[in-house]
Amino acid sequence: MLTEVENMMSLQDKLYNWLTIKVVVDARPEDTAAAETMQMFEHLLADENGIQNPVVNVDETMYQVEVETEGKQKMYRFPRELIEVMLDQISNEPDKYVNYPNE
């Protein structure tokens, strides 16, 4: 069941949150909490917006996410510094972000 906040998020918000945590998962594949969070956003994108398999491209300054929604291709752009802030924080203070494996 989705919370009221999750229902109120725009597609751009969902893509931003998904991409931010995806960058963490790509850098830390053993991070179970990050992987679970990424899966939650993937379900939101699929269930609420019909989006599966967004295509991500990166250059020196921006992340571009291409999606198909309502039969149309759309592209969203996000500055790298905004997307990578969580990964940078984890990398700078790894003792605060210990991975606790599922039991």
C-alpha cells in the first residue's frame, strides 16, 4: 500500500529519487537497504506511470533519463551534483552507512 506522500510525487520526483538511489546501488551493490529502496521506486514508476527500464545517460554535468510514458518518449535531465550527493555523503562518511545484510 502506498503512502499519501508516494501518491503525490510527480514523475520527475520519482525519477530523481530512483536515479539518486540507483547511483548508490551501482557503486555499492552489496547495500541491501539501497537496493530495496531502488526497487520501491521502480515499482512506483511501473505501477503508477507504466515506466519500466528507464534509459540513463551521463555526461560531465548532467544525467539524462529517457522514458516512454503515455506512448511518448520523454527525457528528464538532472545535474550530477544533485544526483550524486547521497553517494558522496556515503563515501565521505562510510561509518555512518554500514550495510546490514538481510537475515
